[in-house]
Amino acid sequence: MARCGIKVNPKIIQLKGDKSKRVNPLLHPSLSFGYMNVKTTLPISEARKKIFKIAEEVQKSSNYYTLTEKGRPKVVLMSAEEFESWQETLEVMREFPDIKNDIKKAEKEYKRGDYIT
């Protein structure tokens, strides 16, 4: 299976164009939240030249750039709106760590008629 230029194998991955380097996807920092999108991964030096274009691109829904230094992910750029959304999600997760079960419990109570109007 191939996604975003990465060949995936249950035990190892091989980055496209780098036939000598095989890494464990669970240990590779650039893959810790999924696959690196080759189209939006740039060296910091290249991003510096395209910063205005990048700033425009990240305004599109779910677009972000991973900037690398010496081939390793260093920073992620996303829109302020996307960042705020992530912050809100994390806040909800902290306030309601068991939200899935809380919702199931509330649904059961509602079906039983155990609620106040």
C-alpha cells in the first residue's frame, strides 16, 4: 500500500526516493500522527522563500505545512483558525476525558425518560 509517497509494510516503511533507509513507523517522528504529506513538507530554507504562498495555502481547510531541518520535522504551520480549533478540541478532551461514555450514558438516560425539561 502506498500513501503520499510512502511505501507501507506492517513492520517497516520506506520513504520514497530513499531506498537505503527503512524505519519503524511507530518510532519515526515524522509519522507519529499519520503520514507526512510530501506535497506540504518543505525544508525550512525553502519555506522561507515561499512564506507568503504558504500563509495563503494554510488558510484552506485542513491544510498545513511540515517544515524540516536536516530532513527531520521541526515545525508545523497551520492557519490561526485551525490552531484555535485544535486548542478547543484539546480543552474539551481535558474537561471531559471520558466523553464517549458520558454521551452513551446520557443517551440511555434520555431513552429511559430520565431527564429534566
